[in-house]
Amino acid sequence: MFPSPEIERARLINRTWVVRGNLAENTARYLDRLVEQRPETLQEVCERALAAAHRASAEYRDPKPDFYAALFSRATTAERDEFLRDHLWTRERSAQLATADAEPRNIDGRPA
């Protein structure tokens, strides 16, 4: 099976953006792990990351923080500890996104 365009695009972005502290390498390892252990999650997080980056860009904000937080929004606590050890903001924001997704929502998207 070939990767979807969204997965290929997310991997390309991760390879080409300049980021600090081995974030690109750690993200590549995380995506590889998803391929092996949770392939159903890989497509979702890549779609979320691309959408988050697009929204940030449309708002004239740096898309990198939102992109990486969305990519790790389905990571387990152990995965966040392993791959985002030196990236406190991304670790915290991705955990917030995961928690927000777990909260009951009204039809308009607001917390119930």
C-alpha cells in the first residue's frame, strides 16, 4: 500500500522545515512507529496537521507549532515523553488537543 498524499505531504513538510532540537528526526521516528503500530492513526494525524498548518497560515501565524501539535495529538503519554522530551510547548499543546477531542461536544463544536 502506498502512502496517501496527506501522509507524503506531512512527511515532506517535516523534512524541509527548519526546526530545533531534533524535532524533525523525532517526528519522523514517531510517524514510522505509527506505520508499524497504529496505521489507522497515521492518516488522521497527517490530515489534522496539514489542516492546522493551513489555518495558521491563513491567519498569518507561523504554521509550525500547530502542525507539530496536531501531528502528536493522538500520541500516547509515553510517546509524547519519548519524542517530545525537549519540546515542552508541543508536548503540552498536543495533550490539550487530545483532551479537547475527548470532551463531549455540542453540534456546533462547543464543549457540552
